[in-house]
Amino acid sequence: MLQFIIKRVLYGFLVLAGVITVVFLLFNVLPGDPARMLMGQRADEESLRVIQKDLGLDQPLSTQFMMYLNDLSPLSVHDKNTEHYLYLDPDKYDYSEIMNYGESSVLVFKTPYLRRSYQTKRKVSEILSDYLLETAVLATAAMLLATIIGIIFGIFAALKQNTWMDQSLLFSSILGMSVPSFYSAIIFSWLFGYLLSDYTGLNMTGSLFEYDDLGNGEILRLDNLILPAITLGLRPVSAIMQLTRSSMLDVLSQDYIRTARAKGLTFYTVVIKHALKNALNPVVTAISGMFASLLAGALFVEQIFAWKGIGWILYDALMKFDLPIIMGGVLLTATIFVVINILVDIVYGMLDPRVRVK
């Protein structure tokens, strides 16, 4: 089991290493001068040179890549000499020294440094952490809604195979998967947040926390979660329903289900305790992947509903060409996806020994 866990973790590191490499190379070939973005168009040449040196832009691309890896790695090598390109800057890193070697080199354990925003000069890690909670709440609500409704509808479709109910649910699921999320977000916002707002009591836009007009500071607005959660969960609920239906039909045709029916077990016992338990294995795998994608940030849904999560701040950074936030958001997305998939693989390996030999 330990070997299986180590193998999965190493695979995860390889994936992240590939993402980091692609992200670095992609954003370093884009036009634009980061130093001028930080200082503004009226900055003098001396100030620009200082910023370029601080960002490592005066170094070859290979050296810049090594600096970027050094910034991201929790264990990294630095230099205490202020003139060295790997200078251990206290303003950048929260670190603990592990060991010194050479004249000024030091191995440190630190928090990953995702650089600073070109616009606000704040650390990207601080900016993303400010918006991560709202994305996590939205993704969790959407996934819970999709899981509950998708499994229930999938069971009904399987039990009523080839009836009008089954065909209606299948048509609805296909429609739900076909409609782009940004389009359904616009329709839901306009219909329930504008036309029917007097009956629903919902707003077209809004975030989890909003400032009170009475001056009470930020207040929790769970009602603003309803429309974005339904919109974001629309595609997952369709996929979960189809997968549950297919898996249930496969399980219901097995010999042990027919044996259970022949023994006179109740309908509830056969369907819920025997069939559903075994049918949910592929559904759980799909849910984990969907949740990772949702948690990574739904850019269009958050933007349309003005839900201030990771997707919202990434869209804003794209409009302002704030590369560090975009790069940090992409790496955060990849990390979340990889970590969740590693955890799911480990759990599956514990539950089913056959998975460990793959």
C-alpha cells in the first residue's frame, strides 16, 4: 500500500512539474514588459532596471525558470548576498532556515512564493486566499446539489427504464450537458433574479459577503448562493444522473440481484442496500473529478453573478494583463485537481486491492 501511495504522489508531482513548466514558458513568450506594468508608463529607466533585477528579468530564461521553481518549492536554496539572483528576501518569503553551507548559501523551508500582482503589489498568495473561500462554498453547494439530485433521478430512470419518465430524464440530462454554463447563467440570472425577483426574492448578482446598507459591515448572504449553485451544478447533475442510471442498470442485471429478489427480499433492500451500494463506485470517481474542476473556479459563472471567487479575480486579472495572478490561479487550479485525484486514488486503493497493481 505504501508503494502505491508513493507512486501516486510521484505521478502528482510530475503532473504539477509539467504544468509549472508549460505555464512559465507560455507566459514568458507573451508580449508586454512586467517592469513597466508595475511602475507605469512614466517610469524612468533606472527604476525599470531595478524592478527587472528584482524580478530576475535581466537573467537568461533558464535562470529565470530556476528562480521561479525556487520561489514555488517549499524546500529551496537561497543566498544571503543581496547581489545574488537567489537572494533570500524577507519581504518575499516566510521561511525557516534548515542548514547553511558554503559562504552564504542556505537551505530553507518556506511558503511557496507566487510573486506579486502588477496592479496592487500584493502577494498573489494573499489575493487568491481572499477569494478561495467563496469559490469553495459555491463549488461545494453546487456539487452537493448535483450529487443528491443526480443520484435520485438516475435511480428513478434505471427503475423506470424505457418509460416516458426515463426518456424525459434522459432528454433533460442531455439538454443540461449541452447548454454552456455562461448561457444558463445569463438565463437564470435574468429569469429568476430580474423577471421573477418579486416572487423569488433573489438578486441578479451578489456575493457570499456584502456590505450592509445600514453600516453594520459585511453580512452573510446565503440567498445569493442559490442561483450560481444551481447554474454551476447543472452540468454535473446531468452527468451524475446518466452515470448512475447506466451503473444501476448494469448492477440490476447481475446474478446476485436476481438471487436476492428470489429470496423474497423487499424492494428497498434489493435496490438500496445491494444494487445502489455497488453502482455508486464509478459515480464517486466521477464526482471527485467534477468537484475538483468546480473548486478550481467557474470563471464565467462567477463573473456573470458577480460572485467574488477565484474565477472572478482571474477574469479581472486577464482584463488587466496581471500575469502573476493568472499564473498563480492556474497553478492553484492544477494543485487542487491533482491533490483531490491523489486522495481519491489512495482511498480506492484501500477499498479495492486490485487498483494497487495498476
